Amino acid sequence: MFPKTRHRRLRQSDVVRELVRETRLEPANFVMPFFVTHGRGIKRAIPSMPGQFQISLDELLRQAGRVKKAGLKAVILFGIPKKKDPQGSEACAKDGIAQLAVRALKEAWPESIVITDLCFCEYTDHGHCGV
């Protein structure tokens, strides 16, 4: 007994639709990825990811400032190590690029959410996640 009449009262106007919608996407719902590398003044395009760049810490702070002003509250960092080895040493080093980036971001914006990706595949010379 499917109804012959389908009431569309929840779709009658923009205001009603806005009031009853379940999902709202706002800048605060997004996480901005950053691919961070050692050096200064670096902004190197990533060919396989149009619009994404490997950036140095100084550029990270500039871009993170813009992201924060746009209303995003979280970033995820992918470190590009200076040197790769079989153990992925920089992934755990105090002066590793991801660690330096976290410290710099938290010093500049302590209230921000900083997520890290320390999968060893980027840090090892053999490209595997495990040592």
C-alpha cells in the first residue's frame, strides 16, 4: 500500500531544506594535507597530485596561516625525509621533518589539530612500511 500522495513539505523551500538537512559541510570539517620537506623557500609541485606541493617549514607556516584563516582547524603532515635508510630512522628522530613541523605548527597555533602520517614507506630506502 504505497501512498499515492507523497508529501514534500520538507523540500518546499530553501529555508526548510536548510533547517532539516542532516549533513553540513563547513571548513572546520576538513583536514588540509601538507607534504613537508627539509630546507627553506621550497614549494615543489607533486606531479601525480595536481595542486599539491612538497613544502619547507617556512612555507608550511605561511600556508597553514591561510588555512586557519579560512576556518580549517586541522592539518595532516606527510614528511619527506632528507635521507632514507633501511630502518626509516628519520620517522623517529627528534629532528625529523614531521617532528619539526609538528613543533612549529603547535608553537604558532597551539589550538590546532595536527595529525601525522609516519608510515615508514616514505622513510625507508626500500619503500616498505615495515623495517
